[in-house]
Amino acid sequence: MRRYALLPCNGLDKAAGPLTRELALSLMAAGAGEIICPVLSRRAPARYAKLASELPVFAIDGCATRCASRLAGDLRWKVERRLQIAEEAKAAAIALEDSLIPGPVGLALCQKLATTLLADEEAKAPAPAAGGTEADFTTPVEYASFTHDKFLFRVPKEGYFFNENDCWVRVSGNRARVGISDYMQQNLSDLLFCTPAEVGTKIEQFGEAATLESTKAVYELVSPVSGKVVAVNTEAVDNPEIVNQDPYERGWIVELELSDFASERDLLLDGEQYLNLVKKKVAEFRP
Amino acid sequence: MSETTFMGVPREQIPWAPTIDYSKCSFCMECDKFCPHQVFERREGEVKLVVAHPTNCVVFCRACSKTCGPDALSFPDKQETFKIIKSLREKAEAQP
């Protein structure tokens, strides 16, 4: 079994905080790793530097404030796995007890999460391969660009379509790759986490295809097209900085099997239209 | 100035903006600090934050809710909003 450096937020502000501790303890007891004390690591980071470099860091957050993830980011620890208790409770339609003392519902959720995580680790097959079967996304891309102050913004001239949420789609046959534009990656700045929808998920047009988190913001990738996720870019998950470096090619996020591109296309912009929109956005941008 | 249209539809006709659940909001202001579009506005008094400029909100963007620890921000249903946009576009196209 893969072992982790388990970093719970161990918060005492909301009910989900203390549950991160319970989950981390359950995982540790099952042999899934060692715990990093978030308080001590803030006070004396050297205490856990070795552990965080030897084992992959697993950040366990209570709520959307994501104190554990942010702490890891502050300490420059690379987080390889993350979980948020409030999100998990919501997904499972569970109402946690409104108490800082873990109650039966919260503890049962932790137990269930620990069991699932451990089973998942046991069964972990190699990550889904990037790239589709019959699709070809290797055609060289020609870019148009414009500059504003010291910033250069690129947009592919052909073969890509965009929504007004700064996400693109590149189509090949009945497959499509989806990602974020150069303008958006510069807006977000250095990406720390890329969490795509899981393979097999059905996404509606303008539904959420991924969550991207940078040093500045959390961003929802709004899918320009509908379809079923058939692959995710594991390279972008492992090294989100490639989305900053090459947002239109290597930095794709998910690959979809299209469901109705012919009609959805009417709601999207082509490269030239999107370039004009970016120019407008840049002109109006107020940091 | 914010964009005046989204997908060719006047922005003010699209009902997309966050709603604050004041029973959960702790007024930590994380959402306001995060949002670059001045959707929120801080106030004096008991209610310290309001959605003052809903049409500044980027349609389909829910990023501020992901910064909200107490989970106090909600948004309209995306697919419902999408249907409204589509029907407004069809209406506009049908006009001479």
C-alpha cells in the first residue's frame, strides 16, 4: 500500500475540522502513513520537512478554506492527494453534527472515507492513459497573439472553439479535448492543483469539467461542450504548471466523447472571435 | 466596466449571481477579497456584506463559493440558466 504524509487541517472552527484529525488517525492506524501536525509544522517546519519530502503529502481539509492545502503550499510541499470533509459530506448527502466534538454521523463518514481510500489504494491501477484511441490532437497549432503592457496573450488561429468563460475545446472526430485559455492561465497565475472530473463522468455543456487552484484563486473549468470523460491529462494533474506553460496543447485537462457538438458549436466562439473578446477583457481588467 | 452581454444576450437579462445565506455567513470576506468583479460590497452594521452588483458576476462562474468556508454562497442551477440564455438568443434571432 502506498504510504502518505497525512496532513489534516485539525481545525476547531467548524465541525468538519476535528473530523480531519479522525480520518488521518484512521488512515495512520491502517498503515497508510504518518501524520504531520499542522500546528507544529507551522511553528517548526523543519520537524516535518524530511517526512514531507519522502512521502507523498495527503492534505485533508475540513472546509473550503482549505487550511491544510494552503499550509502545504506555504511550506512548498507538493500535495499529491487531497480530500475535503465538507465536500465529501455534501456529495454523500450527509448532514454533519453541528458540534466540534465528533458525533456518530461524522465519525461514520470518516470511517467510510478511510475504508474507501484504503480500498482505492489497494486496487489502484495505473492512471488512465492520456489520449484517445481514434482521435488525433497532434496537428501543429498556429497562434495569433497580442500584447498588453508586458503580457503576451496567445490564441490558436484554427481548430479551437471557446466559451466566454475562457475555456477551449479542440475536436477530433467524436473526441474533444478541453482546457483553459492562455488569458485565463495568466489570470490565475501559478497553478498548484488540477482536479479533473473522473473518467466516466457525464458533463453537460457549461458544466464543471475540472477545478483548478492557483496561488491566487480557485477556478472552475466550464466545459464548452457536453460529453463523457474518457481520459484525463495525468501529466497536468501531476504537474499543473504545464497548464501555465502550454495551455492549449500539453496542458489539456480532460478528453470527452462528444454528444452533440454540431448544435453546441453555435454557442461557441472561434479563435478570431475569442481573441477580440480577450482584447476587450484585458482592456477592462482591473486587478 | 463589466461586460454588457454574455453569449450575445444582455447581461441584465441573465439571472446569475451568488446568494448569501446569512445564517451561515461569518463575514470573513474571503469571497469579496477573491472576486475581481466587485460583485459584493461591504456594509456597516449587522449585515456586513451584500451582493450589490449581481450583473457584474461572470455567468457560470462559481469560484467565490469555493473560497467560502461556511458554505454560505449558492448559485442558480447552471442548466436552468443555460436554458434561459438559449431561449433569449432564439427570441433575439426571431426578431426582424
